[in-house]
Amino acid sequence: MAKKTKKFSLFINGKFDYSILIITLLLLSIGLIILLSASAPKSLSEGENSYSYFIKQGEFAILGLILMFILSKFDYRILKTKGIKWMIYFATIAILIAVGIVGIGAGGARRWIQIGPISLQPSEFAKVALIVFYAAILSNLKEKSKIKRFVLGFCIPLVLLGPIIFAIYILQNHFSATLIIVAITCIQMFVAGSRLTYFFGTGAVGIVGVFAYLLKSSTSSEGGGFRFSRIQTWLNPEADLTGKAWQINQSLYAIGSGGMFGLGLGNSKQKYLYLPEPQNDFIFAVLAEELGFFGSVLVILLFILFVWRGIVIAMKAQDSFGTLIAIGVTTMIGLQALINLAVVTNTIPVTGMPLPFFSSGGSAMLADLAAVGLLLSVSRNNKKNASSK
């Protein structure tokens, strides 16, 4: 007797997880307020009005919220169908390679495409697309034999990562995006059923390869040379206070001067062209300076709550596909926040990692809110099924 194929409607009924929605809206609101404060001097120095970055970010936030609510109503299970999941994968590779070859270049990297007056960074959307793709191919893996789990859940997914790494890291020279995508994929693989021991050998080879690459290019300004220089600066930030270590030292000055309660909203001193690009990756330093220890802890707690609720949604998911999407989205937001906070406090070497819902950047804002929309869709299905029992 032939198996009946499951039919899904385009949209899904049921209530979504309001906790995730409230946490996201709180982070977004605080982020926009801090961006307005942090970006004002930079906007004026560029000949714009003090609201320039804020207005642009606000427009993307509105678009992102619309996209989030649409995706929260969308039945995510449709994305698991064979044709759609492979279309997502190959379309992502094609776009990333095209951007790396003919995209807009800046700072020695090609990561952007121009669509009318809007400049977008496809690697941000690739994170979300690959979360869906890997969730689709890794779902139901625990039902397979050990050999099939090793092949289908570890070997093949790693092979499929090859073109992605080539497109983002080699062609676009975008290390942080590569790091996030690889980390999300590995965590999804582990949750899907791949044993931790599978990763040991591959991880060791990868670490050795990275260090060999950095050492080989340490005398070059191209490739990994500047990354090797960042490691040296991280290990000894006092060695070049007015040179390579300027940014991280200004970040530490900002955080330290905030004290317990901060200097007050809008009263940051380091944002006045002392801290380079305060509206981007180092925006948390401005937040710490203006809102102090208590304000910083509040934001960190909100991210922790986001991760907690994301894990709860993953555990309550009605299918493994939903679980892996929820885990992927939670990892994406949580890991980016963790790395950004580690960078601004000089816990790890500087890398270009935006703080979700805070850092200026329309592509990241749209991608983050779209990812939250998928998470809400998974939670909506959980509640729908639970209420129908």
C-alpha cells in the first residue's frame, strides 16, 4: 500500500510563542535607541543629519517586522519538500559566487550587491537559507542506522559545506559569516544525531589548517595576514595604543567609563569619532558607556532569555525539521551576540560580527527578523498541535 504524502496548507493557524516575540521587540527597541545615540556623530561627520543611520535602520526594521510576521504565519514544513530544499541550496551557492566575483567591493572584500538605492549583503540571508536546508536534509536522521547517520548526517553535510566556504571565505573574504555558518551547521548535525566523536578529527585538521594559513600569510597584507595581526593585537592591546589596537582600547575605555549606572543615554564620549564605526560592531561599547553595568546586563539577559525560549521551542517541536530550524535560528542569534560581546571586551580577537538587532546594517536586520519569523512559525505549529489534542 502506497504511503500517503502529507499535505500542508501555505499558512498555519495557532498562537505563536509570545515570549520570543516580546524579547525580540525589546531587543529591537533598545537597539534602535542606542543606534540613534551611537550613530549621530558619525552621521554629522559624513555630512548627513544626525538621524541618517537611525532612519535607514528603522526602515529596514519595519520591513523586517513585516517579513517576520508573514513567515510566522507561513507553514515552515513546506520548505522540507525535496525540490524546494535543493533549490534553496543551489540558489544560495549561485548568488554567493556571483557576489564574490562581480559584487560591490569595499575594504578588500566583495560582499554586497546593489539593488536600486539599496545595498544588500547576501551572506546574511545565506545564514537563514542554510539553516532551512540543513534542517531539511538532517531531519529524521536518528531513525537511520549508525553507518547511514555517519554518511548522511556527517560526511555529506560537510561536503555540501565546501562550495559555501569557497564562496564566502575565499571569494568574499568574509571570515565571520563563514564561522557562523559552519558553527550553526555543526550544531544542527550534532542535534540531528551525529556523534560528538565524529567532529574531533575533522576539528583538529581544521584548526591546524587555520593556524598554518595564518602563519604562512603573517607577513602579507592580504589573505590571513591582517587576521594574524589581529591576534597579536588581542594578545597585547597596549603595544600599539594609537595604531592597530586603537579600536579595541577605545572600546574598553567606553565600557570602563560607564561604571554601574552609565553616563546617561546620549552622553557617550567615545562615540565622538574616538571609537571607529560606533554604530556597527562596537555599538555595545556605547551602550555600556551610556547605560552602565545594569543596562549591559539587561541586554545580555534578554539574549540569554532568547536562547532559552528558542531551546524550549526546539524541544516542543512536533517534528525534527522544526527542531533543527529552531536550533539553527537560536544558535545564529545567540552565537552572533556572544562573539560580538567577546570582541568588544577583548575576550577574543577582533572580527566583524554584528550584534543582532543593534548593529547598523539592513541585511543583517532583515535576516535576523526573518529567522525569528521561522522560529515563531515552529512555535505556532507546536501550540496548534497541542491545542488540537
